[in-house]
Amino acid sequence: MNDKQVLIELIITYLRDSSNLNETTSQFVKRVRDQFVKYLLMSNTIPEPVFREVLTDLEEEIVDIFRKKTYGYQSLKEFRISRILKN
């Protein structure tokens, strides 16, 4: 599995996590970012001189994927509630 696939799987996993319905989008992005950075650091993928740039790009990528996965919902909370109601 490549890094992009790992990131997508991580986002999907956290989107399904309804333990904190009041989590904001920015909190969600930070949580996914922090977890993915741990993964990247463990695999020695991020060169230290570009670490900050990678974080910025990573946050933008997470927001982009987040928007695609939650399209049609007003908020993360609404998305999660609809998933609960479907199950």
C-alpha cells in the first residue's frame, strides 16, 4: 500500500469514528495529520529540511479528501450522524 492509500484509509477510519460527534473539521484534520506524520516518521519518508512544507501540503491533501468523502453534508457531525442512522 502506498502512502496516499494509507492516508485515504486513515481518513475513512477516522470519519467512521463517531466517539466524538462534536469534533470540528480542523480538529479532525489535525488528528489525521498527526497520525499520518507518525506513520511517515516511522517509515523515514520525510526529510527533515522539508518537514514544515510537508505538513502544509499534507493538511491541504487531507482537507481535499475530507471534502470529497463528506460531499453533500453540512458538517462532520451531520456526516457521522447520518452514518449512525444508516446502521
